[in-house]
Amino acid sequence: MTPPPDVPDERVRAERVQDERVRAERAQDERVRAERALCGLVNGLAQRIGDHLREHATGLGLTAAQAAALRELNGPLTMRELAGRMCCEPSNATFVVDRLERQGLVERRPHPTDRRARQLVLTPAGTGLRERLLALLAADSPLAGLGPEQRLALQELLEQALARP
Amino acid sequence: MTPPPDVPDERVRAERVQDERVRAERAQDERVRAERALCGLVNGLAQRIGDHLREHATGLGLTAAQAAALRELNGPLTMRELAGRMCCEPSNATFVVDRLERQGLVERRPHPTDRRARQLVLTPAGTGLRERLLALLAADSPLAGLGPEQRLALQELLEQALARP
DNA sequence: GCGAGATGCTTCAAGCTTGCATTGTTCCGG
DNA sequence: CCGGAACAATGCAAGCTTGAAGCATCTCGC
């Protein structure tokens, strides 16, 4: 039953190589799957945060984007500053502020020192609505499942993940 | 210099109450600020994940949403299943699949056992493009800043945050 | 001064996403 | 069997988001 001296040796080696490749592929598959799952969790939480905002916003006659803008308007801002705080493009800020203005919640004034820029100021109605919104948002948190030390840990992990561009 | 027996006592108490309220407000403010920062980080990472996908997708003539759909199409799926994997509404899946179909990457077949449903199947072109996409996505990760144990920690935190609905 | 490039805002086209209504099909209790 | 509830997919309206193009204004180096 001992095989001829040359051929099987060859075959054994080939099988070993094949084996290794299969195992490597499977390991990579596993890594990819885990990565996708993790990304899914991140997106899921982001979506929940958005839903939470929208939920409280609709009760006040606002969309989520409008509420996000209103939330940032604690003092006079330029369009660009608002876009920065909302983490979106300036053109998007234009779109959202258009609606807020049409609803009489915010006013576009000429900027005192830069004639290119606009100064966004809340109207009395806007100020009142903003306070109601902040009260609602402070009342319950989309991160209620996490304790203080867990939030800190999460923050550090997220910062590290975002650090490498 | 000793104050009259009644009035200052009153005043001291009032000041103490006022003081406490101010401190409480400030503490709540701080909590709200920290929460917003954390939400910002979550959204930031989600956005980076999306950008990463878009980046590799555009090189293949796909949008991010199309790439996300293609990525999930490893075997025959119904519209509903695809929407589930993409974490979006079925009507959105319809929209995205419309484009994929128009580009000849996917085919809508009648479902073998349920005449309400459709079965999505990749065309040869779709299969090839999907493989190229997966190769690109496996090559670099949007979570490159995190090591294995950190990913595990992040996963656990996110799961816990999402657990409480 | 002044002209070139940078900056602030807006508009537009294209695509994404959601919620709701509609249509066709299946499933189940009577 | 059959009528109604549940379900799959789609059409549609409204809103969100981005990227590129365009106009007004500012700023800096000469």
C-alpha cells in the first residue's frame, strides 16, 4: 500500500496548499462578516438617534432636519456655521432654513460685518419652540441603555475609530 | 454686624435654593452637551462607513445605495428580504432595484412558490461586478483604527445601546 | 489701490428615504 | 368553499442630501 515514491508526495503537498487556501478564504469571510455586522450596528444606532429626534420633532410640527437645525440655533449663526454644526453641506442648510423661515421660526438678517454672509436669528416663536424641543429631548435619551462609564468607553472607541482618516 | 434675626435668614435660604437650581441646570446642560457629542460621534462614524462604501462604489459606476444592495445579493432574495438586509423600507428597495435592473445587473423573476413575491437574481454582469465590489471592500476597512478587541468592545456597547427599545 | 483667488450663499439636477395608498395574492376561521 | 385579514410589491408625494455651477463679496499680495 505504500505509494510510489514521487507522485503522492506531490499530491499531498498540493492538498495541503489547497487546504490552506480554503482556510484563509474562510477566515477572511469571517472577518468580512464581522465587519459588516459591526457597521450595521453603528448604522442602526445612528438611525435610532435620528428616529428619536424625528419622534419628538413631529409632535411640534417639525421634521427631523428642521429640529436638528433649531437645536443648534442657540445664538446668531451664519449659514456656514449652522451647516457645520448639522454636519451637512451648506446647500442643505439653505434648504432647511428656507422652510424654517417660511414657518416664521427664524429670520435671515444681513451679517453686520460681512456682506456675503447672513445672520440667522430665531423669532420669538422660534425661541419658544426651541425651548420646548430641548425640554423634550432632555427628557429621554436615545442612549438610555448605557450607563455613564459605558458612554465614556463608547466615546473613546468612536473617537479612535474616527481618528484615522 | 450681626443681621436682624428674621429677614437675612430668609434671604440666605433663598440664595441657597437659587444656587442649587443653577447648579442643577448647569449639570443638566453638561449632560445634554455630552449626549449630543456622543450622538455626533455615532453619526460621524455612520457617515464615514457610508462614504467608504460610496468611494469604492463610484469607481464601479454605482451609487452607495446600489452598492449596498449588490453587496447583499449573494443568492436569490425577495424584495422584502433585500429591504431587510439593507435596513430600509421596501419601497426604497424597489427604487434601488429599478436602477440595478435598468443597468442589467439584476433580474426580477417570478417567485417559484409565491406569486405575490419576486425573486431577485444577479445577471452574469451583476455577479462579476459584485465580486469586484466585495474585493474592494475587503481590501480596506472603515474601522481600520480599531483592533480586534476594540471591535468586540464596540460591538457589545452598541448592542447594549440598541437593546433597549 | 487693485486684481486674483478664496469664501459665503444660493440654485439646480440627481438621487435617496420615508409614509401612505393601491393592487394582486395568500392564508385562515367559519 | 369563501370572505376578510395579512402580506408582497409598487406608485406617489414630500422631504432630505449631495455635488457642481454661479454670483456677490472679501482678502491678500503686489
